[in-house]
Amino acid sequence: MADLQSQDYIRRSATNLTPPSARHHELEVAKLIDVSRCIGCKACQSACMEWNNLRPEMEEFQGAYENPHDLNPGTWTLMRFAEYEDEQGNLEWLIRKDGCMHCEDPGCLKACPAPGAIVQYANGIVDFISENCIGCGYCVKGCPFNIPRISAQDHKSYKCTLCSDRVGVGLEPACVKTCPTGAIMFGSKDDMKDWAGERIAELKERGFQNAGLYDPPEVGGTHVMYVLHHADKPSLYSGLPDKPHISALVGAWKGFLKPVALAGLAFAAVGAFVHSIVAGPNETTEEDEAHARLEMEKAKREGSAKS
Amino acid sequence: MDLSRRGFIKLTGAGLAVSSMGALGFGSAGTALAASVRPFKLTAATETRNTCTYCSVACGILIYSQGDRAKNVKSSVIHIEGDPDHPVNRGTLCPKGAGLLDIVRAPGRLTVPKYRAAGATEWKEVSWDFALDRIATLMKQDRDANFIAKNGAGTTVNRWNTTGMLAASAASNEAAYVTFKWARALGMVTFDNQARV
């Protein structure tokens, strides 16, 4: 077994208990996707499916380079292709590897009502523990990046694991290893930020004034980061959110409404108990019984008259 | 199950109480904590170095097969990824290379020599011995008949122009060198490599 066990959990869905987190000197990992070096070859997609033993259904051609046309329970990473014309009329082909961002503050985990179905390890990976998943789809609503997909076969939610099984034994994720242009890098989050800094300086020298790192603070930063040539407009890259945010409903549901609902439950339980002590069960009087017997006989007579 | 009206209400109440306990955080935390990540699937797999079957770049690959090569085990390939120690690709692979596992298992993959005799319409499976003997015989016959030892001016040229050879690209430098030497030693002039394709 790999070593990422409960002691590595720092967050666990739908649990008030704090995970043990005994091993807290864990290195925070990150994947850096340098969009400016990607050639859209889809080796990452291929390697992901091979490693994770996934072979999604063949699809019909949809008139675009995406293949399949969207993420699905067997496609945990997907190349998205966007054509963008800048102010000077130059066409740019912006290719982005889409997949789970492994947020520091994961919306899916917050929204999840099944204890332990979504966990976050000390190294930053957000993982779905399928065994505990109830397939409710709340994680889909909670995700600011629209990543998880519910399988029609087993009604459980699936997404990129950042190859937690490989990272757990000291390897890099499969997509990172295979990338022929070095557009996907892997290492400690600090090293990846440094690397990105160098690359961004290079891009700026080459005329991409707005080049920058996508590590959105709105979700506490992510463990999958992008180097973008147009970091001022992430939405150019097939709808990467400019300001990702966890739906306000998740906050209300899990933050404000949960204690209110629990208080309501507790109040009802205490009320029922007090009522049974004070008022006791509903007793009938002899009068009520006699009246009920009369009603019943009347109904019987009417019934037999009809038939 | 025979359940009276009153019994049903009691049971409903008990169910509500139990689920409320869960909601308040008294759930069975211990059982769920046993869940872990997927086990690493290559821990005891046999690792074999090889070269990618596809193009002339000749990327190094690591083939992982199930089983430890014990006598009673028939190994089968379970995973293929790039060889980080190989100078050509340093661990990377293109989308075709990254999907090599499916070519290994492809139902249409040719795994045995096949022979279609002159005039026959069917391919039939033959042994490697038969195939190699047949190739050697035909090569010898053709070479004996058409070998040019000297040209018109009487200079020794040792040419064999009537048979050509196309070598595979999935060869290391050393294998390619030996192949080249062998073909040229026979006097073969028409000699190419898939690496040029």
C-alpha cells in the first residue's frame, strides 16, 4: 500500500473531527503547466488514461480539436483549444490542459456531505475516496472549475488524483513524466513558483507583457498552476475563471444553515421528549371509541348497499 | 416485516436520532480512515528496457510486466512509460508512445510470421525457422545469380543490386551499426532505414 494514510489528511469531507495529521512535515507539491510551451499533442491525456486504466467511450467528431469533447468519468485531463485574435489581428492558438486544480481551499470538499469521500493530504493533493462517495453530485456544484464528473455506471464522482498513487511512492504524475515539450513540470510548490517566475520573465522579454502565474488566491492558491501569456485575461483559455469562487450556496449550506438545521433537529428531539413526559401519549376516551364504532358501522352499511 | 403504526413511528424516531448523531459528528470516523489511495501498481512488477516501436526518434521505454519471472508464471505487460535514463527522450513519450500498452494488446497485432505462397490467396501461420530459412534461401539464390564482383573496367565492386533491405527504426546505435555492416558486407546497395520515413 502507498503511504498516504489518514495521518496525512489535513481535511476530510463532512467530518467535524480534525484528522490526526501526525505527519505534518510533508512537502507541498505542485504541478506547473506552462501553456506557452504546450503544443497540444495530448500525450498527457494518453498517459493519464494508460496509468489510471481508463478507456472512455469513443465519441463522434464534434468539429473541434478537443477529443473527447469534454471531461468525463474516464477522461480526467483534457486539452482545450481556443482561437484568439489579439488587437493587432494576430491569431493565437491558446491550448490549455484542463483538469483538477487541487485547490488549497477545495470547494468540492466543502460541499461534500459524505464523510471521507473527499480528502486533502498534507502534500496538497485533493483526492476522491470512491468507496465513501454517495454520488450526490454536490462536488460538481461546489467546484469553481467545473471538474468532477459523475459516472453513469457506478454513480460515483471522478476526477484527476494528481496520481496520488505515484506521488505517494516518490514519483511524478504520469502526465508530467510524458510531456515531450516540458510544458508540464512537477515539484515542490515553491520550486514551481520559482520556475514559473523565470519563465514569465522570459515571456515578458519576448513581448508578452501580461504573462503571469495563475495560482488564484480566491481558492487559497492551487496545487496545479498555469503560466499564461495573458494572465490578465485567464478566461481566454477556454473559460478558465478570472476569479474562481466557491458558490455562495456552499458557504451558506455548510457554514450558516448547517448549525441552524442541527439546532432545529435538536429542538425537535428535545421537544418530543419533553412532550412525551409532560403530556404523554394520545389517550382516547370511551366516548370517542363509541363514536368511532358508530362511524365504522355506518360506513360498512353504505359500502354493502353500494355493492 | 409486521410493523404496527405505533412501531413504525418509533422506528422513524430512532432512525432520525441515529442520523442526527451522525450529523453532529459522532459518525464512525475510524472505519472511513482506513480508506487510502490506490496502491502503487508497479511495486513488484518486472521492469524491462526497450525502444518504442513507432517512429525514428527511437525513444527509450520501460516495460512493466506482471509476475517476477518465476517458472510457473507467464508474464504479461501491464504498463509502459518513458525511460528517464534514455538520452533521447529522458522519460517523455508522445501520445502514441504513451499509449503503447494498447498496441501490445491490440487484437490485430501481428505476433507470428505469416507466409503467403506464390499464387495463394491465404496467409498461413508458419514457424520462425521456416520463415528465416525461406528468406535465407531466396537471398542466397538471388545473390548467387546476380552478384557483380567486378565492373566493366575490371575494378572489384562486390555489388548486389537486386535485393534491398529496409531496417526498423527501433534499434539502438549499436544495433543499427551492426545491421548496416551486415547489409553492406553482403554487397547490398539498396539499403534504407525506417528512421528516414
